[in-house]
Amino acid sequence: MSVTVVTGGVRSGKSRHAEALLAERDDVTYIATGHPPADADDAEWRERVARHQAARPTTWTTVETLDLVPLLDMPGGPLLVECLGTWVTGLVDRAGLWDDLPAAAALVEAEGAALAEALTRTSRDVVLVTNEVGWSLVPLTPSGRFFTDALGRVNTAVAGVADHAVLVVLGRALTLVSL
């Protein structure tokens, strides 16, 4: 069992790198944590999803869910989680907590801790993709600051139990070491 976190900025190549880590495996379960925007007629979103699906091997199984822990607890082939940023957003959306950010923070903290703990006991190889949120300006809105803080904490918790961490910048993968 090995856990790898792949992080980077938007369009850095992190998803491509994560998929390449498992390219030789036919038994990958691709966990899509993203969900369509509230506007179901979003053609750009549909095109984005179709492009991602077409790029994956046909032998991979896709599961669309926010419930990561049960999948980590099941036996099976490797899991590729895409991505923790949409997972955090989805958790808060599902709970309807964007107007109650303290409750949202408690929810994400509990879910992040459960995820990190499940990663320590899984028997599966896992690759998690996430956005690096620490290199930008402090967001101007409370919800933007909440998201940056919440995802940063989840990223740190997951990286704390991961065997490997990779930063992708400009399409180049850099292996990160623990201090």
C-alpha cells in the first residue's frame, strides 16, 4: 500500500501526472469528487468532464462520490481521487453550509481527519490530486478565505500520512521530502 499526494496550481499538469503514476494498472478506480454546477446546462462543464473521461484508460472504473472513506476501507485495486478541492466544496455544498462557515469548518475538519485516518489503514494504493492554495493572495470574500484555509488544512493532514508528495509546476513533477 502506498499513498501519494499530487499537488499544484490550476492547469499545472497535476492530473496528468497522477494518472501517469497508475497508467500501467488496469484495475484503477477513478474517484471523481467533482459535481456539475447548479446550472445543469453548463456546456463548458460537460465538455471538461468528457475530455477527462476520454483521456483515461477504458479499463478504469469511475465512481462519482464524496464518500471516500468507505472506498478506502474496501479491498481492491488502486484509487485515484480527483480532487480534494472539489471534495471540500462538495462536502460544504451537500451540507448547505456556505452561510455557516464555522459549521462548515467543523465539518471539513472532521471529514479531513477521517480521510487521513482511513489513508493510514487502507490496503490499496492511493493517489490523491489536490490544488495548492498557499501561493495566492488572500481571498477577498469570507467563503474564499474559508475554502483556502479548509483545503490547506486537508492538504496538510493528508500529506502528513502520505508516503509520497509531488508538486507539479509548469508540467514538471518535483518530489517533496519531509522535514
